[in-house]
Amino acid sequence: MERKIKLHGEHFAVFYTQQTDKVKDKMTSFEEHLDKNRGLKGSDSRAEFDASSLAFRLGVMLQEARKDAKMTQEQLAQKTGTKKSYISRIETGKSDIQLSTFYKLIEIGLGKSLNISIG
């Protein structure tokens, strides 16, 4: 692969080409990274990672929606009949959450719509 860079002469261009080719050789896709570090799709370790990752993502979504609504964890907990500590655990991904609970927090607690799609 040849690159023509005229910053510091031809020597730099060759060095740059060699370095970028080395980096490209070491790059992996995110799926390859997950396969290597979390197990192949369908494995128990990968399923566990995917589940905890989902809990974390849902928690972040809840936190962002709550802050957009200018509500505290305490206010959301009171409005939905839960505890502030439970809201905190959800928002930090430390508690798995049922869809019905997530629905209640979003729709009843925050007055927003929860939309789910498959595809």
C-alpha cells in the first residue's frame, strides 16, 4: 500500500505507511473483540455479558430520561411506588429490570412513551 505524504520528505512517507499498515493488521471488529474477550455468541459467558450490558444500557436510558424530566431519583421512586435505592441500582446497571417495571418507570413515572422494536 503506497501513500504519498509530503510533510517531511519521502522517509516519513515510508515510515507512515509501515506504521498504519501495522495498526490495520492489529485492528479487530467489535464482534471479534467480544468473541475473544466475552465468549462466542450462544455461550454462557457471552449470554451473561449481553444481559449485564443490556441492564447497563437500560439504566443509562432511564437516567437520561429522568434528568431530562428534571426529576430526582427520590421523586421518580415516590411517583412509581419504588425506592430511591432501587432506581439508583437500575441506573447504574447493578439491578436487572423487568420490562413491566421499566414500562412503569418510563410511562407512569416520567410520562414518556416506551417504544420497543424488533428488527
